[in-house]
Amino acid sequence: MITVAKIEDIISQIIDNNTFLVEARVHTGNRIMVFVDKKQGETSLQDCSDISRKLEEALNRDQEDFELEVSSPG
């Protein structure tokens, strides 16, 4: 089972010092929503894409399927 705690743990390992996790949610059907922002500067589409790719690599689709969305709150 994919949990918010698991997502938060993975995110803390893959984001840089200027980026922080705003919120992580896991909805029914393993629909994962992650919101990240930057302390300085704007969060770009590339930032979200990089985090999404790394998070997807850390989760095992063979064990459990999921839908992943990474975005900034703004």
C-alpha cells in the first residue's frame, strides 16, 4: 500500500535544499498528488517533471499500480 508517509520519505530524499514539499495526498485507487514549491525562485515545469520521474522510479509499479501528479500550488 502506498502511503503519504512513504511518499514524504521518498520526496525528502530526492528534492534539493531550495525545494520543499507543500503537501502529499494518496487518494482511492492510488492516485498520488504531490505539491512542491521553492524557497527562492519559481517552481518550473521541469522541476515538477524531474521530481515526478524520480518518485516514479522509487515506487515499484510491478508491486502496485498508481497514478502520479506532481505540481506547484501556485
